[in-house]
Amino acid sequence: MKPSLVVSKGFVFGETTNTLGTEMLEHVVKSGLFDISYHNESISISRGERGTILYYNGKKIYVDFWEYMLPTYSRPVYDAKFDLIIKLQHYNITPELLEKACQRKKIFLDLTSEERVNFIKKVIPWSFFCSGIIRQFIGKEDILEQLPIERIGFFCGKSWKCRKGMREKLMRDGIEYIASDRFPGPDYKKPVNDRDYIHRMRTSKYGIVFAGRRSMFTEAKNRREIDYMILKKPLLLNYKPFYYDPLIENKHYIYIDEKTNISEIEKHHDLNEIVKNAYEWYKNNASPEGYVKSFLKIMQDKFPN
């Protein structure tokens, strides 16, 4: 007998939201492994359109795709008494850090410390999703031609304050850093067009990925993690992402900081093994089949009966 899964049809299939990453749930719903039905429930809260309610075998679950504290860290979500909350940008927050965050943001202050900790125990990460321009390669990963290497790597993204140190490090090392600081609008022109961007990625030796802006309640995963797994490039990350199925330093990726000698990395790591392990993680967690597999594992772990 299939487990039952009740979802918001409009959210899952993008009819009522333009939230990035909803394809993760779409693959789950379309997998054929669940008895699917639909509901019209939602939570009225700022950024509430970035999350959705599920019922798995009667257990009430919230899935939050937004990168900052809302909608999960809000009184309406707390009062909804979910059995489980999946927040993509959740990190392994300690009770001490939780307390500081609540005091700083003035949230849940009417609750006891024990109630706050019990709430955070319900929150877990899941997986992540690729960029739109890389989606075309999903399902073609194993036949995708590996192009000749033209550069050690590059990074293109917002020049946030949190990236200043790594931006200066790349520039010192002669590695291209492309600032993309404007928000898209009628007059917006990308600093690199999609075709050239993909070529840069495919002809890089390493997939260099920097964390974005995080909050006191969330970390800052970057879609380029998944992009470079699909393209089978060894990942260089300046952060240590927290996933339900752990992404392990020196197994799935190489951690770098401002002191790392990128030109020396290959002497200390088996790059082929890093790529192999990361691609295996992708297949188990972030491919269309991986979303289903990892979601079902979470459900079976959390609700074994």
C-alpha cells in the first residue's frame, strides 16, 4: 500500500507561486510512489508564499523554500503545530545560537527556552536545486562531453560584504570574479550571457562556489553546488553546507578560505574521487530521482510507523 501524500496542487505545480525549487516536490508528487490528493490550506504570514503544507500519512509537515528566517520562524508556523518542518536553508543551530537569534530578532520571546528548543528540533534540511540555465543537462549528465580546461575557475555573483575577502583573494590569484550587482529589470543586461556562462563553467577545472548572505536562523546554500555536480567539476566551497544526507568535506567537496593556495589543491586531493562522490550524492539527493529517494528516506526516518 502506498503512503498517502496530500499537497497543495497550486504550489507544487507553480500555479500559485513563482518560488524557486518547487520542482523538488513536483518530482515527488509525480513519482508514482505515493497516493496523492490535494488540499487548499496555507498559512497567512509574510513570505508565506515561499512555503507549503503537506500531509504524509496524516502527519502535518511544512516545507519552506525561502533563504531567510521567514516563513518558518514565525508565530503562525509555530502555532500550526507541525509534526515536521523542512527548511532548505536550515543549519545545525545550537540551543545557544537559537537563544541569541531569538533575542536579537525578538521572536518567540513569549515562549520558554524549552519550547523554543523543542520547536527547532522539528526543523531539518533536505536537499537543494540547480540553476535554471543548467536544468537542460538533467538526464544527460552521463553523456555530457567534458570540454578542454581553459581556466582554473571563476565566480560570478553579487558582491555582498560577506564575499569581499574571497573576491579579493580570487583577484590576487588571477582568478576571474565577475560582479553581478544589479537586480533584473527592463534595462538589465547580464554581465555574461547564458551561453558564455555555461561555457565558462564547463571549461573550468574547479567549480568555485561562495556562500551568499545568511541570517541568524539560516545558512546560505548556493545553487552552483548542484550545477557543478551535474557538470562533474570538483567543488571548492568557502562554507560547509548542512544537508539531511551530509555533504562531507574532503569527500564531496573541498573547503577553501582566503588562505587556501588553490593552485596546490590537486597535490593534496584526488579530484576524480571528489567528483565521483559528489555526483553520487547528487544522484541520491538532488536529481529528479534523488529528490524522491531522499524525501522518502526522511519520511521513513521521522515517521517509521
